[in-house]
Amino acid sequence: MRYTLVADGTSDAVLLPILTWSLKRLAVAPVYPQPADLSRIPRQPNPEARLRAVLDLYPCEVLFVHRDAEGQDPDLRRAEIANALHLETIRHVPVVPVRMTEAWLLADEAAIRWAASNPNGTQDLHLPGIRRIEDLADPKRALHDALTMASGRNARRRSRFPVHRRVHWIPNYIDDYSHLDALPAFQRLQRDIRALIEELAI
């Protein structure tokens, strides 16, 4: 299966390993992910035109469309995505974390420590319990703080720690995302993917 991910920002490319794992979990193989580089697409008058331009540039079997709920009702975001694609025949799956994508990366302390290049560190990263991560007001800040703390650097050297780049390293150290099944937004994503696979099998 070839799929395209349209995300809110470049940092949300960390969703690719999660989506690929989710598909392979359902015995989909092979899987060919491709992130849509929106900088290659001229400014469009509306979301519908933008997604049409994405499909022209990144043809695929399935389109994953990411939107952070940012504390609003996730169903509103899903409806916005559906409305933007109502004229398209492409199969699509909305990807709507409750706050931000970074919340899902907060659930793996070992991966954060590896991404910080200090896997044996013992610093308290002040990570919330998995059932609380979607309640955080600013999961991006929490993740950046955890990565910086995990690096073990002193205050002076922390200012030079490439935290934005290291966020992208975290999925390299995660082989199994099933621990996220405890989160309602992740459960919804898995149900939507499963429904898509069942539809494709008809």
C-alpha cells in the first residue's frame, strides 16, 4: 500500500512510523509511506484545492490527513477533513491527536533517552502517566523539556542541544506503539485504519 501523509507541520512527520506500524499491525504489506511536502505546492484558495494539489503531486491509495484537535472536539476536525475531501474519491483516514502529535511520543521514556543520546541517564524527566498525556496543555513543550533533561547536559550546554531535530529521532527507537492503545484518540485512529483495511479487502 502506498499512502500519503498530509500534516499540519514538518515536525508531524514523526507520524509516519506510527501509521506504518499501524498498517503492518493489520498484516498490510508492503507499505510505502510518503510525506507531502507542502512547500512544493503553490498557495491554494481553500483546503479542498490544497488537498487536490497534494493528490496530484503525491498519488496514493490512501490519504492520511493530520490535524491537531488542540483541545477542541476531535469530531470537528474529522468533519473539516471530510468536507475538504467530499469531491474526491480517494480513501482517507483522519489523524487527530487530542492536543498535538508530540503527546504520543511522551509515552516512551526509553526512546526519549535514546534520542537524547543518553540512554543510561537517570534524570527525572517528569513524564506524565500515559492516561494523562492527552490532558497536557502543551505536550510539545513537555517533550522538548524531557529531551533536554534526558541529554544530561548542564544549563550552558543545553542551550545548544538540537531538541527539534532530536524529536524526529524518537520513533527510531520505538518498535511497538501498542502502549498508545490506552489513549482514546489513538484508539479511534486504529479503528479507522481497521475499517479502511476491511473496506479495501471487499
